[in-house]
Amino acid sequence: MSGANRIAGAGRLTPAKTVRFTFDGEIYTALEGDTLASALVANGVHLMGRSFKYHRARGVLGAGAEEPNALMGIERDRARRQPNVRATVQEVFEGMKATSQNRWPSLAFDIGAVNNLMSPFFAAGFYYKTFMWPKAAWQKLYEPIIRGAAGLGVSPDEADTDHYASRYVHCDVLVIGGGVCGLSAALAAAKSGASVVICDEQAQMGGALAYENGVTLYDEAGFDWAGKTAAELAGMDNVRVLTRTTAFGYYVQNFVALSERVTDHLAEPDADLPRERLWQVRAKRVIIATGAIERHMVFANNDRPGIMLSSAARTFLNHYGVAVGTKVGVYTANDSAYETAFDLKRVGVSVEAIVDCRDNPGEGKLSTAADLGITVKTGHSVTNTKGARRITAMVVERNGGGGAKTIAVDALIMSAGWTPSVHMFSQSRGKVAWDADTQRFLPGDYAQDCVSIGACNGTEDLQASVDEAIAAGEFAAKAVGGKRAANLKIAASGGGGWSGGVAGSADGAGPDTTVKAFVDFQNDVTAKDIRLAVREGMHSIEHVKRFTTNGMASDQGKTSNIHGLAIAADALSREMPAVGLTTFRPPYTPVTFGSIVNHGRGQLFDPTRKTPMHGWAEEHGAVFEDVSQWKRAWYFPRIGEDMHAAVNRECKTVREAAGVFDASTLGKIEVVGPDAAAFLDLMYTNGWGKLKPGRCKYGIMLREDGFIYDDGVVARIAEDRFHVTTTTGGAPRVLHHMEDYLQTEFPHLDVWLTSTSEQWAVIAVQGPKAREIIEPLVEDIDLSNEAMPHMSALEGKICGVPTRLFRVSFTGEAGYEVNVPADFGRAVWEAIWERAEPLGACAYGTETMHVLRAEKGFIIVGQDTDGTVTPQDAGLSWAIAKSKPDYVGIRGLMRPDLVADDRKQLVGLKTKDANTVLEEGAQVVADPNQPIPMKMLGHVTSSYWSENCGRSIAMALVAGGRAKMGETLYVPMPDRTIEVEVTGTVFFDEKGERVNG
Amino acid sequence: MLLIHCPYCDEERPELEFRHAGEAHIERPTDIKSISDEEFMKFFFLRDNPKGVAYERWRHMHGCGRFFNAVRDTVSDKFVMTYEAGKPRPDGDELRAKSKETNQ
Ligand SMILES: [Zn+2]
């Protein structure tokens, strides 16, 4: 048995195909093809959730994407659970676990419901007002409570084990919506030769045909025609049919994002299938066929479980074979609800009364009702309802009051009319226009190559809609160059209209009342709240929306926006368009992060760059650190060593024997051409013309404003060829910066720039034994001090492979940087290591590199500089060529602020207690006893324990620092104040003799 | 995601291949060393940031690598046209003709 409310012979599901699922721990049986909502209603369960603010009992309102109430947690296992799933969209599968939300400890007994009794305190805007005072209470009291109460559902607490996919598609025509219009348009376009993608959010194509059982196309039942047409389309080579696929975002140039739910309906999905697939569609033309969404009636207590849209009740009956009740009341301002009432009555469900607030229903409705024996009360309204966890009765009064009668019902279906679904049109930046005749917003001015058809375009008659769809499909195909004309004709009959109805509060819920007539169910916004917002001075719908949160829930006001607007307009005595309609923004319905992130997780989140020697470092126990996208060996701990011990040992070893360091991540740019030196003269502060081939020099690159942008060693390989190195993270932006100037400011220079960062592996061998280590391996290069002094760069061979051998030092020791083609990197490294190890050298990592360079006062751009530091500030004035007529930054450096005396300058700091290591980023002050906030002189940029110096060392940017040599300054910390002495930045080998080895 | 026409590749390519590079038609003074503070401020710091038609530089970063200029409407986000670096700023007539073309 798949539920007591299943009607034999009704609906399209197969009675024999049952599936079992749980809802809040109870086991239920459903039919294959059920949504969670239809399955629960079939089992007589209407109480499906609690509302967000008042925790009122709520049932299902709709049967599709518009659902504001029936939001569930859906779980396969601990890692795969998702909150806020609309029960009307989620298909049931065997073993599914569904959980209601916003209730504690249980759905039936919910402590938060006390909010409902306290509702006078929770009026619109209460967040902004109630919690204003006292200020101190905000952080400690109000915010935790609000945060605890806010948020729908429970997030999973484990990483999602599903995977998600992404596809790009280019097509001639994208059709959004697979109802009668979408299918007709797609068929017309496809038969005219266009490549077509058609998508629909439902499991099957058909749209409203799922419940509109009076529609025939080619003398065929509407939904059957839809199935056949979808199959015909799917069989065509030029068409892609996507079901369970929501077009959620319409961006510029007809770029539309679709989210396909691939496995959410399957009990045991194939592990190879993605859970969802993001389709990024670029369409030459878009046809919007998104239909219309029914509105509820706004009256007192219109939110009890069992009260729902007439289209929902009709869908549950005609598609799922489920009756929403046994004694059904109808409240309408529109003809559509009559059709639902008639369908229910015809299958034997008692319809207690049709309450129509209009005096004159549409043609034939009264007579059909009479034939079926249904009482119709025209000119009446439902003014209240009764029942705790489900509606038990409706109170019916004459319009204007009087003659109140209570009618027992267990379901109440309602229709205030239909709102054309202009979301996609509005997202495309089209401007909606107010249609005064039908009191609706319809597509007005288009901003992109798209067209709206059918109900979302305000077209009433079925045949007219189908004709419009075919014309749109054929036009789109022609516009993209289609040569054939399909000349399609589809004969259509039946179906109700989409116009008529009311917007705003119903009789008995007007301005003179204080009843709770809900406009926005999910955010618990009532008609009264909107009027309050207007009274408090919100005169634009954008303000009303933010003050009341109307339309700001996850359903984005699909059922509530028009009501809210009408009530605000009424309170302001203005026309609806004068109050405005809020712009619709993506996503149309909530989209999972998985879908958006899709492949970009784990290893694919961000590329990991590894040097050619990475494997060697791994095998030798390196601990790695991330430096931009690179993995760099941080230190090489030996057994029993912590980081501190390892770094101390590495630092000592390099200065006493030697060390080998992987410097491959250095950025490298090959600058080639007859004007290469002239170009570098413009890009760097230094002069390059006199640099001889085979020599290299430290260069500083500025931005036009005079601040340091990058630095690095530049070698002249030949007259017209330079090997430029950049900081590890700086290579792409430095190349971009160089290209920019070369292409746009100095295009007369004959120069080519090539990134060679990954083409060279770089092995730094540093220390007193550096030469001894590499000498036997090197061919064609004389390593003697005379032939190859400090700051040389010569080409030759090492281990039989070509090398650019640099004699440079970032440690202050004599040393080399061996550049070899990347593929030889590891082999050469191993050959060097084979010689280095027996000589007492070590492999060292980036931490030791940092300490050693700090001992020598060498800066790291981005650590000791921050984009506001000039070469003078950094103590690098010597690197500025005085006689050059121009270079980037030359004028910036002359700015008054940049030549001022009190600028922050890079200095050394020595703590008075040699064992105290400062924290990088700590502030420096002159007087630690001054009142807070203190005057800060600058901050610590680099700080380390130096085993070689036997004390802590630090560099800092300090205002007027170089004039403060020998002075005592202070570094206030939370628990103490540290006394420091201002010093020079070189802590080791001040005379710099060691580099000459 | 925008499609951007690279005037060098003569291809419409996705935005991801491009990088914005600030306002166009700002020329670095040839004798920059001798300009006044005022002139330097105008050259380096002040930008138009108009609502409506903006002249911008873009680079086909992950394509040909060339910098080029573009006219874009900052309200609609639409590219009216793109053109090679060094070409003069397109005039009103040219823009009107182009924007008609793109609106069709
Ligand atoms: Zn290009």
C-alpha cells in the first residue's frame, strides 16, 4: 500500500512499483516516480516543516520549484546529506532518509513555536530594532541567540563524497522549459535545422500538462503528446534533451547556466556518475518558456498544513494519483481552482464548497459545478481557518463580513491567480512592463537575443500559445542561418486561462485587521508586516523587501512577490508599477556548491607545482611548505630533530661546510633582442649597458609610483641576451608588467620576452666547500676566483649537460646556482649530492634560506617590503643608476612623500635579551608607557633565531629608522614589552668577505 | 561570462582568456622625469571611471598575449568594440554604428 490517499486509476504511476523511505524515522511506502511531497500526502502526512521565524506548522504549498514550506534534509549517509531540499522536487528512492527542519525536539512538538506566541515582538524589522540596546548585549546575548535560531536545516559535517561534473555547450537555440510551448518551439527549431538544447526541471517533459488533463494535442492527451515529442526530439541528432535540469542563471551574451540532477532520484547511483552536472550553455538564441506560477490567497491563518495551491492539488491527483484530502474546501479568485475541484469530485473526493471572492466566475464554471453537485459561494471569502497540525475547518463569510459559517475540511486548495514566470527574462536584464489590463508584469524590452513564449509571456489561449511557440522556434532557427522552414502545425485544444485573479490581501485580511495572513511563507512575512514597513517609511519595494525580508527566502518570493507589492502599493495608494518590482537575480532555485565547484576540488582546486627535485626531497624526508602554487622543501629534519633543531643544524652546516638548495621555483624570463639592454634599463632602476656578458647583477624593479615591485639577479648571457630571475611568486606578474611596457609604451624596442621558469632547474650550492663540490662535475668553465668571481654567469656543462652556472649568493657564502634544463634537474642534483654529502654538506630548505639571507640583511620582496617601500627605504639606494634619463618609477621616486625624512626605513633590531625572538608583524613604539592607542613607529618584517649569531635577529620598517641607530625601542606584546636596539641590517660577516671564498 | 573579440586573433573568446588592464589612452609622458607633481597625479592616479561608455585596455593573456583596447558600456557590461593598441580612440559615429550592430 503506497498511502491511504492514493486513488485507484488516477495518476500515471505504476501501483506495483513501490519504494520505501523514511521521514523523521518513520517508514513509509511510495510509488516509483513520486516526489517526497506526493508520497507524504499519499500517506496523509501534511505537516512537513516548521516556519523559520514563528515555527508555525507548515504543509506543502505547491508541487514544484516554487515550494516555500516543505524543505527537507535528504540523507544517503553522513557525508551525503543536503539541507533545504524541496520535497516537491526531490524524487523518492528506495532507502531515502528525509528529515524535517526547524523543529526541536520534534516536528509535532516544537519548543521554538513559542515564538508564535511572542509574535508581537517579532514584527517586521525586529532584527534592526529590538537588538539595538544595550550595545554590550549584542555580542554576548543577542547575536548567539539569533545565530543559533537562524539558518535553515543542518549542514553535513563531513566532506561530500559525491562528485560533480561540468560541461560546456554551444548551440543555436536553447529552450528553457519543456511544457507545451517549450516542446513546440524546440520541435519547430530542430525541424528547421537548428541545433537545440531543451531543458526542464521536472523528471519528465510536459510542464503544466502533468495536471492539465483536459488538453489535447493532435487529438492526443497532452501529457502523452509531451512524452512522444520529447522522445522524438531526443532521437534527433541536432537536439539535446535535458530533464531534471534547471536553468538557474541567465548571464550576458546568452550564457545560461543549467544544473542537472543526475543521480538524486536513484537508490544506488553508479559510482561513475556525477551527482550533478553543471551545463554552461552559450546559445545564439534563447527561447524562454517557463510558464506561470500560481499565487496563494492571503487571508488569516492561510498557512496551516493541508492548505495548498490548486495547481498542486491537481498535480498530486492527476500525475501522482493522490487526493490531498477527503473533505476539500476551495478558495479562489480565479477559474483554475474550479478545474481542480471538478477533477477531485470526479474521482469521488468530497468538495465541501467552492468559495469564490468574485461575484461572477468564468463561463460554464457554475453550471459544471452544479452538474457535479458542488456548492459554490460567490462573493464570499475564507476569513479564517482552524486546526493545529492540519486544517480542520474554514470560516466562510460574505465579502465585507457577515453570515460567518464554519465548514469542516481536511484540505483547502486556493488560487489567487497566476504570475507569469519572468525570472529568466529579468535575469537576462530585460525590463518587465506592467500590463494594466491583466494586472501583471510581462516581458517588456529585451536586452538579449531571447524571446518569451506562452504563459510566461502572458499568452492566454492554448492554440495561440502553441502557434507563438512554433513561430519563435522557426524564427530562431532562421535567425541563426537555418535554411529549411519546418512549417509545423500543432492543433491544440483545452486548457484554462492564466489571467484574472487578485493580488494582495483578501477580504478579512485588509488594513483594518491584525490577522496573520501570510504573504511569504518561508520568511513568515504577513500582510500586516508589509503595511508596517510602509508606515515606517519604506516607500520603495526594495526597501519594503529588506525591512520585512519578503521574497528574500530560498524560494525568492515566487509566490509572494506580487502579493507583497500589491499590499505595499495599496498602503501607499499608488499603482503597483510605481512601487516597483524587484529585479530577479540568479539562481532561480538554490544550486549546490558541488554543482558550482564541480571538478575544481581536491587536487584540481588549485594546480600544485612541483620542482624536478621534488621526489628526491620527499625521499629524504623533507617537510614541504606552500609558496604560491609551489611545494617547496621547507627543512630536512633528521631523526629526533624538530624544525628548530633541523634549521639550526642546516644554518650552521651551510656556513661551516656547504649546503645544497633547490631554487628551481625562482621565476625566470629570457629577455632577447638588439634592444634588450635598453629595455632592461627602462624596467629596472639599475643600468645594464655596461654589464659584460658573463656577468650578473642584482636588479630592482619599480612600479611607476616608485615603490619596489620585484627584485632578482639578472645575468647577461650575450650582448643581446639576458637571463632575468624574479621572486618565486612574482614571475607571471613581472612578465605581464614587462609585456605591458614593451607592447604599449616602448614598442619601438626590438625585444622578445619568454617565460623560462619551468625550463630551468636551479640547484644552489652554497658555503665554503661549494667549489670543491661542483668542480669535478663542471666542464668548459674555469671556476677560479679570477675567471669566475662573485656575480658571474657562464655557460658550459655540468655532468655532461648544458648549464648556465651563476656564481651568486643569497646566503653571504661563496656559492653557485647551477641552472640545468629541467629534465636533467634531478640527475644533476643527485650527482652534486653524491659529492656534497661526504664533504659534510647538507640539503637545506626554505626556512634555512630565509634565516641565512636575514643574517646578511638581504630583503625578500613582499615580506620586508609591502608595496609602499622605496629602494631608499629598503637601504638599496646603491642600486639606482643616477645618470639614467628614464626608467619606470623615476618620476614616482621624486614625489614629495617619497623623499620625506620620516619615512619608514628598513633597519635591524636586536632584542636586549638575545634569546627572545620577536614576532613578525609586531608593532614597534618609542615609549611603551604612553596611553593606548600608542603611536606606532613601524613593524617587524622578518625575525628568526640565528644559530650562527647565537642570538635572535630581526628586520623592521621603522619611521626615521636609520637616524635611530643604537637607540632603544619597544615592541609591546599582549603579555610583556620587549626592549630592542636599532641596528644595521647585516648581522653576520658585516664586511661581506665570505662571498669571495 | 563575457565573450571578447581579440582584434589580433580576430576571434571571439571567453573572458577567462583575458585580463583587464585599466583605462586606455593614457600615455606615459615621454619626458616623465620633468613633469610636475600635478601632471604625475593626473597621469598615474586619476581615472575617469565613467558610467556608460568606457575605454579600457585588455590583454589576451591566455591567447596571443597582446594588449588591446576596448570600448565597453559599464552599465550594460557590453563590449561595443575592440581595437588594436595604438589605434586612435573611436569617435561617436563609429561607436554608434558599432553599438547598433551589437544590439541586433
Ligand atoms: Zn588574441
